Amino acid sequence: MPRNLLSLSCLFAGAVLVVSPLPDTFGLETTTSQYDAPTRPLRLETVLSLVETQHPLLHGSRTEKLAAQGTLLKALGAFEPILVNDFEVERLVKDGQTKSVGFNDTMVQMRHPSGLRGFAGWRTGIGDVDVADLGVDQTNQPLLGLVLPLLRGLGTNPEQGELEKSKLAEQEATLHIQQTRQDLYLGAATQYWKWVAAWKAVDLRQQALDVAKVRLQQLTRQAEAGAVAEFDVTEAHQEVQRRLENVIKATREAEQEQFKLSLFVWDHGAPMAFNLQTVPDFPPLTSTSGIPTRETDVDLAQQRRPEILQITLEAARNHIDLGVAKNNLLPGLQAEAQPTRKPGEFVLGLGYRFGLILSFPFLQKGATGQQLQLKAKAERLLWDQQYRMQQVALDIDNANSAILRAEERMQAASQALIYARSLVKGERTRFQVGATNLLFVNLRERNQVDAEVIYIQAQADYHQAQAFYQWAIGSWTQPVA
């Protein structure tokens, strides 16, 4: 074999394509302003930390806390004291004389969640007033009035129900924040590993392109010297273009994954863009052989997954509404003790009035219909809760299955990669002795690159499965450490 062909074969033998570590540096900048960050690899922990502190959707979900405070204040507004000034005058005929009599009441009205209503204040008589049981004249006299429901509305009433439900608003806001955090963390982690795998694939295909370019240069020089046929140079040109097309395609896919990742990584109110196409290495992989604490994880997940807790919270609100609906079935009976509100009654010497008011709808269709609706909702929530609990268990089983299959796939991809490298080495050896041609060497190298990419994707799938498991057990309901 000619010396130049031997040197070419040695070059081929030394150009085995392996997954090599990438530089541990990256640069970041915002799309609106320059952002200078220390040179370091972009880790998943950094991505999740940026999601927690910078992502607008998570910041937006935190406004639910403020809305919960507003809901509570709105409910409390039904029980806040009200200052009232009431001025009333009537012209009356008494003992053949026309008189103008009345009163001016200044009082504070109050309402208690138990249903008790009352007011206290002062009354000033207007005109020639003579009321026996009040002694009202031109001076201020104390006032006191009470209205007490004895059946319907006592202890349980619509206003009290709204207040109790408003106290659950903060819990609901917390669950909404946790659900948003869970979904954003899962999306960020999944996209992060897609981004890592995509740029590693670009690096591999770029290495393959570099090998093809070196080969083309050597074959071109050998063809000029008459050592090889021009046909081999054409074959090498075709291979360079083929691998260049693969690099361009892989680069586009990697850039697309990078844009998607930028939607999770924000800083100073804008998505971050990466000015260097570098990624960290995959973490060391250790076989887990599945998740041995499945039952414990299911129990914990059912206690902290927002989907289940939201149903529990909705059931608590429905229980409050059901209590109000049951109370509405009772007759309306209330006792009153308060000053008379008609100036004309002063003529009769009356100041206070006492009474019992009874009201009772005969058919109770409204309250009965509301109670049936709420009972149906309570039953539906029980079924929803059962479904969600089974869904959580299946999510954990699904994530566990994903981890196991990813481990098996990595093992298979690793063995396939070993065989692909061995075939490349053998094919190059055969090429050295003239037992094969350049086409088969190119095919073996393509297969090796594909095997490398498959192995990278298998690693990414494994880490995505791990992220899915963290989401399934609800460990991301709280911020990352």
C-alpha cells in the first residue's frame, strides 16, 4: 500500500467519534439588555432557581395571595360597623293643635356572624315631644336596638358562610402557586435536558464533518498525485455535503430547543439568550432498579399534590354552602327590641317596640333545590377525589416505568455504540488492506454517529424521567433549595 494511503488510514483510525465533554463555560444575555454572568456551566439547579425568582407566570400566580386578602376583606365588610344619622319630622294634630315632632338619631349599626344585629347611639327629640317610656325631650337619650334570629340565620347564614369560605381563599392561592410551580419546574427540567441533548448532537455531527473535511483534503492531494481515483474524491465531496447538511439540521433543532428553554429562563423581565452554544456534561448515572419506596411516595404525593388538595378545599367550601342551605329550610323567626321608627307614634307615648316575626315558605322549593344541588356536588367531589388519587398513583407508576425503560434503553444504546465503534474500527482496517472502499467506511461512520446520538437521547430521556418522577411525587410544590 502507498505511504500516503497508509497515513490516510491511520488518520481514519484516530478519528473515532466519541462523546467528548464540552467546555464548562456559557454566556448569557437578555433579549432587551446586556446581561453579564460569571462563566460557568448552566446547571438544572440554576434553571429552576431562575424560574422560581424570575418567571412572570410564577410571579403572576403569587398575586392570588393579594386577591385572597381582598376576598377576606370583602366578606368582613358585611360585618363592619356603620355610622348612621337619621333625621325624621312629621306634622301631627294633637288636642286640636298642629305640631311638628320628630327625632334625630345618631347611631352605629353592627352585625355579628352569628346573625345577631343591633345598634347603639343617641336620639334627640325635635319639637314638642313627650314619650313616656323614653323621656325624650330636647336632650340626647341613649338608644339600643337588637334583632336576634331564633331559627333561620342563627349561627349559620349566607354572610357567615361567605366569611368562612373567604378564609379558605389563602389556602386556595397557595395551592394555585404550588400547581404553577410544579408545572413550570417540570417544563423547565424537560426542556433543559432536550437542550443539552440537542447541542451535544450538534457537537458530534460537527466532529464527523471535520473528519470528512480532513479526509477530503488528503484524497484531493492524493488524486493530484495520481494515487487514488477521482471517483473517491467525488465520494468524499458528497460525504462532506451530506454531513454538513446534518450539522445544519441539528443546529436548527438545537436553536429551537434553546428558544424554548429561554421561555423558562428569565432575567430582568425578559427571556435570556445564550451567546455560546455550550452545555454541561450529563451527570453520572447510577442504576436505581426502579423506585423501592413506591407506597410511601404515593402516600406523600396524595398529601401534597395540589390537584388533590384543591378538591379537598372545594369540598370544604361546598360543605359550608350545604350548611347554609340546610339552615335556610328552617322557618324564619326573629325577636326584635328597638326604638320605634315612626315620629307619629310619639303621640301615643310609645318609644320602644318589641315583637316576634315568623315567616315560613310552605313548599320550600328554593332551599330544597339548593340543598339537592350541593349534595350532588359533594358526591361528585368524592368521585373526583377518588379519580385524582388514582391518577397520582398512576403518575408515579408511569414515572417509575419511564425511569426503568430509560435505564434499559441506555444499556441497549451503550452496547449498540460499542458495536458501532468496533465496526468502524474493523472497516477502517479492511480499508487499509484494500478489502473495502470509501463508501462502506462512510456508512460505518454514519452508523456510529447515529448510535452516539441515540445514546445521548437515551441519557436525556433518563433525566427527563427523573424530573417527571419529582413532579409526580409533588416534591416541587415547594421551591428548590
